[in-house]
Amino acid sequence: MTQDIGMRFWSVVNISHWSKLSHLWEFIRIIFTLIRVTDTDKGMKIKKIKNFDMNKNTYALRRKVINLIYEVKNSGVALPRIEVRIGEARKPNLLGVAMLKDCKIWITDDAINMGDDALRNVVFHEIVHAVTGFGHDEKCPLMSSALGKLLNKKDCLNKLKQYIN
């Protein structure tokens, strides 16, 4: 009986078989989108860095990174909002990670403890990844895959502007 009603509905509405499939596919896509949007358990977690719990100490470390982001913004570069997390590297020699073109960066406590210029180089490097999606460039001291020669504040900002402006 129910199947008969469904068949009559589709024949009255006069929707083809392919159209039914496309409507079904659209429905499934919407459901998966809703599941993905409402699944907030994952948050800002990645395999390479273990996030620190937010407390006064972590907030102070995060503030140093955010101040460097504002340093870029105050220099006239239009940046979107960048989400920042601080954590501990799960691999040796890892200083930062960014989600390409997703405006999310993770900075390790090791990078923060290296000093202001080293931290600036790491944060600006990750900003370029997070905002533009640009990969590593071994010829550029800012976008090299390894932290080599440290750039001063002015040079670091000039290199960043080459990628973003």
C-alpha cells in the first residue's frame, strides 16, 4: 500500500528516475554537511602537535603569537582572523604547523622559547601557509622548510608581504 502511494506520487509529480537520484544525492549531501558542521569534538586538534590546556601560562604564550599577528596587521597587511593554538611537538624539531588556506596555526612552546626573532620567523612562516596556502620555498629564508638564517623584524615583514600583498 505504501509503495503504491509512493509510485502514484512520483507519477503525478512526473519526476524522472535521474531527477529522483539527484534529489536523493542532494539530501544525503545536506545531512553529511550538517553532521560535519555540528561535529565540534575535533575542534582544533592535529596529530603533529598536542594542544596545551588553556590556562594562564598557555594564554600568555598564545598572546605572544597573537601580538605578532597584530604586528603584521598594523603594518598594513590585510589578514583574516587567524586561530592560534599552542602545544607540544610530537615530533622533534617541529616549531609550527598551519592548515593551508584555513587560517589556523599551531605554534610549539619550543618556538616561543627560542626568542623573539625566531618566533617571528616561525609565526610569519605559518601565517603565509594559513592565509595563502603557499608551500615551502627553499630559496626563501622565510618559507624554507627548516629554520635557517633568522630574519630581523623588517626583513621578515618584507618577505611576508611578498607572499600576501
